[in-house]
Amino acid sequence: MKNVKIVLVHPSDDKNIGFVARAIKTMGIHRLVVISKRKIDMDKAAITAVHAKDILGKCLILPKLETAVENDSLIAGITRRQGKFRKYFAVSPEQLAERTAHIAHGSVALVFGNEKHGLSDRELRVCHMAVTIPSSPLFPSLNLSHAVQIIAYTLYRSMQSQNRPLYKPISKKRIDALARTFSSSLQKLGLYKLAAYDDIGIFFQDIIARSQLSLSEAERIESIMEQLQGILSAKNKEQI
């Protein structure tokens, strides 16, 4: 669980930060990041953290979500909302745990949105996958710390029962670079218009992140795509 971190995006109540700190410490998670442009009252958060004040002491407060997750291998956004500009599908906490258990060295970011509005479309686009906690349709909304506790508990249980391969998946920076290589290669091949470049790039980012590629695998795929570009360039020169 040392490779897992919790990211709270613009929480509105500082007491909830303390509740979250307490929830994650019981499951062996010690990394907490808060995305906020306002001043966080850690004294207020400490009231509800109880014996998890050490988590608050190490908590990072950053202004942008992108900065907080730029070196992570897998970024999961916890959300119950579906929509046109959301992810293609959402996985269950158990499916998330299964994927996370196979990441031995890379960092995993679990991203939770604001208490009232959840994750925005833009914030979810930063994530590689969406995770939904099943709940009653009559009252589907969960308290922030309760949602964190459910996800953390599911991961903890899975980590205790699985053997993980000893390799490090590529980071978000490397994932983004590989996705750009895919998009650029396919665009040069004329498979889609330039206007769709961003959407195709995000599509490949999500797939690559879920695949949990090692560095050598990523380098080999990138080499293949570069060779395709070289073949296309050579054919174009022959036609000229």
C-alpha cells in the first residue's frame, strides 16, 4: 500500500480531510494530497483525524491535479456520474484492486472529487480510468471519507492475497508521450482528422495506462510506430 496515494480535489470541508486521513491510515496508506487554491485549515482537519495527524503532517497541498499525478503509473478517478464526456466505462472497486495489486513499484493515484459536485469532466480526463462504487439508486451519494474507506479497504484486502510481479509500469509522463506517438503516427497515416487528435490521444492514454506496460515494452511499441512513420515517409518520397 506504500505505492498508493489518495488525492482530494478541491474539498470544501477541511474536517473531511481529517476523516480521510483517519480512514486511509487504517488501511496502511500514508500518502495524502489535497488539490486546493485556498488555504487549508489543518488545525480543523486535525480534530477529525484523531490518531492520524501524522498523515496530515506529510500531506501535500498543490494547486493543480496535473502536477500531483504527473509521475504516477495509474490514475483512477472515483465517480458515480456517467456522461458523454466522461470515460467509456467504469470499473468496480474490486476490478481496480486487481489492477493495482500487479503494480509492484509504480505509484497509484486514487482521485476523489469535491463533496458536492464530484470530479468534473476535465478532472476525470486527467485520470486513466473511472471507478464507481455500487450503491442504491434511491440514494447513491456517499460521504467523501466513506468512499475513500471503501476503496482503500478493497485495495488492502486484495494486496494481502495476491503475489505481484516485480516490475515498474511506466509513469504518466511516459504514457502521455507514447499516446502522442500513437496519435501522431495514425494521423500521419490519414486515419482521422487533426480535429480528433486530442480525443484519440486520451483514448490511447487510458488503454496504455490500464495495460501497465513496462519501460521495455513501451520502447518497443514506440519503435514500431516510428518505423511505420518511416515507411510512410519513404513511400511518399517515391511517389514524388
